[in-house]
Amino acid sequence: MVAIRLTNTRTRQKEAFQPLDTQNVRLYLCGPTVYERAHLGNARPVLVFDVLVRLLHHVYGDAHVTYVRNFTDVDDKINARAAETGRPIRDITDETIGWYHDDMDALGALRPDHEPRATDYIAQMITMIEQLIRRGNAYDVEGHVLFDVRSFPQYGRLSGRSVDDMIAGARVEVAPYKRDPMDFVLWKPSDDTTPGWDSPWGYGRPGWHIECSAMSEALLGASFDIHGGGIDLQFPHHENEVAQSCCAHPEGSFANVWLHNEMLQVEGKKMSKSLGNFFTVRDLLDRGVAGEVIRFVMLSTHYRKPMDWTEAKANEARDTMWQWRLLVKDVEPAPAPSPEVVEAVANDLNTPGAIAVLHKLKDDPALLLASARFIGLLLDGDDGWMRQDFEVLDERADYQGFDEVLARLQSRLTEIRLQAMASKDFAELDRLKSALTEAGLEVRMSKAGIELFEGPATLQKRVVELAGDIGA
């Protein structure tokens, strides 16, 4: 059997993975709060866990893996969106879940076995809160129920912090009814304009952290194998989940292995609306960036390292996927993926290592296809973005004189560049360069002049049309 090793955030070590039950390997990923489209950073944990699930299916069998990813559909951000738009909350969350499915499907991500909505598990949350109160780990006051952090001595172990250090360095909600500044909300009151449910503590709604504890217990049990998400969830969300679940069920271990992926940047900077570099998965898809190209870029960086999305990486990934799809166009996949690819993925989800092996399999298209599919690339039905390129390939005979077209185009661009330098107006030259780059040409400008180079994904027909437009 393939030996799987994973870096466990809880122990800070890479460990041999030993499931609690080889007949039912169980994992839980924190899902989205459904009030707007998923941004690119939201996609990273989905793809990390998708590769993990594919590995577990390969090792233990499809029928022996249970994968859960939740939807948070009760949240103050959702309430605010409903108030802004006048739309019913259920309409907003249903629509957003549909968007999420469409976008993650486009990235080649498998649907989980269970996708619980928080609002369907309110009863289980109330039951868990009652257990915590009975055990002395939570208290109710003024319509709120709060978890008593000091009642759980192991609090902070997952994130590697002490409670006192957290109080000194963190921004925590100060409220007169809290026994300790770090105590967090399990239940809070709702007014007439806010969604709520009847409970022993009055009409109200759950806090954020309790939902994942209740849903994971209901679907996976008090102990299961793997839990994960983005590193931004390690504290406080995951730390609070551990505290709640271990106190409510001290006989269980909650999650044995914790996986956290690092954050995402865009062109070397933190993705931020204020910087103008914030975009959703749908933004990229609508701009013509193929889902499997997004996936390739994401998997090219190890999940435990910060990932930098750049246009250069996207273009390189597109060229690679184009070449691979051309190689496997009329090929049936091999019966099994390359053992080297499986070994790379089994070694703490080393997808960059797996991709490096894929590059070496070009002489064996059938094995390349099976191995790429093992990590969710070159899937059936994901090649729509290639059709225009294939049409151009089929028409290649129409452009036997393409080298001559490039020579004329290069000469004409040189003239346009000289005119731009004289007038100090480079708008037209920049427009042409962008258009040629989008058509797959590499355009190099230097003091010596302009050089044009055809790439594997060059759209010759489009280049010829552009040449004609400028009289080349």
C-alpha cells in the first residue's frame, strides 16, 4: 500500500498517515460563508483537499472515503446583504451555493460526499451547547452562551499560543457579560429582523465556531481523521472547534490530523480590494482563463508555502496544458498513474513534484493522461477552451508562408515603433503588442529592434488578421 505522509499542524511534524478505520477514512474541510462569489484564495483549500481526496480514493477505494465540506448560511454578513438588497436570505444563500458549485466544478474539484448547511443542523448545535454547559465548559448570561476558555487547559495548542499571550496581542470582543476576554460566543440573541431559532436561552442563533463542531460530529463522529482549511482559520476558528468538540466529547479525539494551506498573493502582493488586485474565480473564468489552467497554477506551489498568482504563471500554465492536451488528444489513459506521481502526492501532497514528473512523461501520452488525471488535470470535458486552438491547428496548411508573415509584421512593427518614439505616443504600439501576445506570439523589444517568436499556442489565423489590419 502507498505510504502517505502529511504535515500535521497540531504536532508540527510530518507524520505517517494512519486512518482510524481503513474502511471509512473521514475528512472535513471548512467551507464558504455563502453571500458572495468565491475569490481566488477561497479556491486554494478546495484544490488542496481535492488532491488529498483523489489520493485517498486511490489508496483506500472510492467507497471507503467520506469527505465533508460545509456551507455557512447563517452569518451577520449574510444578514447585512439581505438588508441591503431586500432579498430573502434563503434566495441569497441558494444563489451563492449555485455559483460556488459552478466555479469549483470549473476547477475540476470533486463534489464532497456531504455538503451540510449550518441552518440544517441547529438542533445538533443546541444539543452540543447543552452538553458544554452541563460539563462546566460554557455558561449562559443575558441571552448569550459563551465557551469558558480557561476550562480547557489545552486551549492554544493547535495554534501554538498561550491564552495570556493571545489576550495581550489579539483584538477580542470586550463585553461586560464575559468572564474572560477570550471566551467566545456559542449562542447569541436575535431580534425581529435577524434570523433565529428557539432555544433554552431564548430566541437566537449560533456563533460561527459551533457549527463545524456540530456538523462534523453528526456526519463523521466524535473522532475522525483529517480536518483542514486555510491558515487564516487556524486561530480562532479551528482552535475554538478543538476546544468545543473535545470538551463536549472527551472520549473522542476530534481530528487526528490538521492540514492548513498558506495564503495567496497576486503579483507579489496580498490580494486586496484596496490594491485593485482582488478577483474572484469567476472573474478569471470570464476573462478566458481556463479552470484547469487556474488549477495548474495553484498546484504548482506546495500547499504549505505562500502562493503567488501572476499573469506570467497563468500564461506558462496555459502553454503547458495546450501541449499536453495535444499529446493526449486521441489517447486512452493508462490503467494506472505513474508510481512517481503517486509517490510525490503521497509525500505531503507535493503537487509541484508531481507536475515535475508529468513533464517527463511526454514520450508516454497514455501514462501522462492517467497521471495528470490523478491530480485533476486533463479531465474529460475540460477542453472547451482548446477548441479555437485546435481549429487553428487544423487550418495550419492555410499559412504555409507564416514565417514570411512574421517577417513582414516585424518590419511593420519596427516602423510603428519609430513613429511612436518620434511622437512620444506609444498607445498604438502597446495595443498591438498586447493583441499579438494574446494571440500567442512572444514579442521582444530592445534597443536593437523588435523580434517576434511563435509559441506552441500561437493562433496563426489571428496573427495573420492583425498583420493585415496594419498593412504588413
